[in-house]
Amino acid sequence: MRSRLVAGLDVGTTRTSAVIGELEAEGRRRPALRILGVGQSRTEGVRREVVTHIEQTTDSIRQAMKEAELMAGTSVDRVWAGISGVHVKARSSMGVVAISGDEVSRSDVDRVHEVARAVALPADREFLHAIPQEYMVDSQRGLKDPVGMTGTRLETEVYLVTAAASASTNLKKAVARAGYRVQSLVLSPLATARAVLTEDEKEVGVAMVEVGASTTQVAAFYEGKIRHIAVLPVGGNTITNDLVKGLSIPFAEAQRAKEEHAVAFAQLVDPQETVPLPGPAPGQTRHVARELIAHIVEQRLDEIFGLVQHELAAVGMSDRLSAGVVLTGGTASLPGTLEMAGQVFTAPVRIGVPWEGLSGLAEAVQRPRFATVTGIALHGTDRVHETGQGATTLSSNLISRVGAWIREFF
């Protein structure tokens, strides 16, 4: 049996990440991914999750993919790429068809999907996903798979996700210039949820909250269905900008101070503790109370989590989170984040890292900042397992290696 490789690519505002894995599906109800390689690079040419400079973005993608390929000891020719941003929109749509025979067939399901997707889209919008929520056969509701059921009328509720056509086109163009083909675009919040949530959590009610660099992404589930997706225009960079103003230091120094000294819950900091920061003149150093940094971070995180709570309450989800809130993303790694979130959300809170369905170099991605790119690769693994298409096999991988050598020299 030929090896089947799946690559995930996440082009974030500050960091581009890549994961290469091998599909493992034999004897499994749900496919698993053996992690072979992980790559990262600093992102250039992206603002608020949208490509603004194709050549710079291309270089970032190429560096991250090269690093992942080097670690994996192999090359790939296609990737599953994540996409996000405030331009993403989602809505529910219903479809109804008459059942063609005595019982529901696969063709009936395909037809009802087509009807549900037949909504008018502006020229500047593009479909990303059409996610079946549930099926109804005559008066029987809540069906997960209606094939074989007897009836005369088949209905479905589909969750439609669209994105700005320009954003998706520019991302595909940057990936293509880096020497890879986009197998499919994956909505980042859905991918992240795939990596850090369990099916049981989705059934009883859970919200995934990823605090990224420039945006905070929310995906809420209940009764096994996606109920709400939102992308809020605030994130870790907002906190860094607050530190720039509050501490009177450059952005790079503020980012370093956040990574090395920030605590998200000020009560965890010793009021007497100080940390060194650059002074007003070159070569000078001053000492600032670490508690001050913590207060700045806490206030902004409190606002971000408050916006998330308001978003969940607006769609009636805040009282349905029996499994609580799962935090992920780079900012979730800050000490005290759990305590801070516990003050805002009226539900249990935990930090989410990719773990289920992973083997090989799994420990390399079991951190919040790798949740999205790992989820993208897992999403690709699911699709390859279902359709048999979208993986890099040994034969096409050899062609990819030749192409990589050519790209390297020319």
C-alpha cells in the first residue's frame, strides 16, 4: 500500500506554520495522522489574516514548507490551506426534495445538498463549506444519515460558509508561487475545533475560542452541530499595542516583554517583582513592576473574552455550554489565562491542544499555537479517508521532489 501524505498550511498574521503527516486509517473508525514534519516561519505580507503582499507571503510559505519537508524527509506537491478573517460569513440554509424511490438513496442526499446550496452569492463571495447539520425524513427529525430510511420527503439543514473571493484567490496564488497546489481551503475555526474538541463535547455543548495574533475566532457546537462561527477583529497584537503605549517601548520590545514576562491574571504576580525593560536612551535599562504588565494584559484579555461572551449570548449559546469553553491559540499559553477566562465565562474552561488521532512526532504540535495547522491537516486526513482524493502518494511525491529541485535552482 502506497504512503499517503497530507500537508496542512496555516498562514497567520505573524507566523506561518506547516504540518506534514501520513494518513493512518487501517482498522480505525476515524482516520489518524502520523506527524512527520513541522515547519514555521515569520509571516510577511499578511494583515488581519488576509494576504496584502503576495511575494512576501510566498516567501513565508516556502520557508515553512521547506522546514516541514526537511524534518519529514520527503516532499509534497499540494496542501490543505487555512483561511480566516472578518470577511468570513456563515448562515444556515434549508433544502427539500422528493424521495425518488421507496427509500432514501445517496443520490437523494446529493440532490438535497444541491438544493440547500442553491443560494445567490455576490460575485465577490466564494463558497468554502456546506456542512450538513441534520436530515429530516417526512416528520422524523435529527437524522445523521438518512440513507435507507423510508419516506416521501427529504429535508436537510446545511451550514454555509463563504469568504471574500479576493482573499481566497490571493492566498491560492501565494501558495502556487511557492510551488504547491491548494487541494482545498479550510475555514480556520473549524479546523482548530477539529484538533482540540471531542465529539462528546460537541454533543453536549462547547465553544472553541482561539486568540490569535490579529483576530479571535469562535466556533460553538451543540447537539453535534456547528451552531455559530465568528471572527472578532482583536487578538494578541492588540495586547502588544497596549504594552507599547503603557510601557512606552517599541513594538518588538513589547512583544518580547509579553512573551517573557506577561501574566494574564494580575493576582498571580508578586507586587514586589520587577523586570528589566529598555530605557529612553540607547543602552539604558529601567526596571518596571511586573504587576503593571499583568494589569495591562489582564484588562485587554478581559475585554476580548467579554466580546466572546457577548457573541455567544447573542446567539443563545452561553447557556448551552455544558462542556465549557476551550481556549487555544498562542495567547492562550500566557500564564494565568485560565484564571482570567474563569472570571468571565460562566462555564468550565480548559486549554486545548491537538492530541486525539495523532502519532509519530505528535509532541511537536501539542501546543496551543499549533492547533489550527494541525486541525487543517486532520481535516485533510478526514477528506482523503472519505473520498480517496487529495493526498500526495509515493509516485506523485517523486515528481514533487523533482519539481522542488528545479524550484531550488531556478
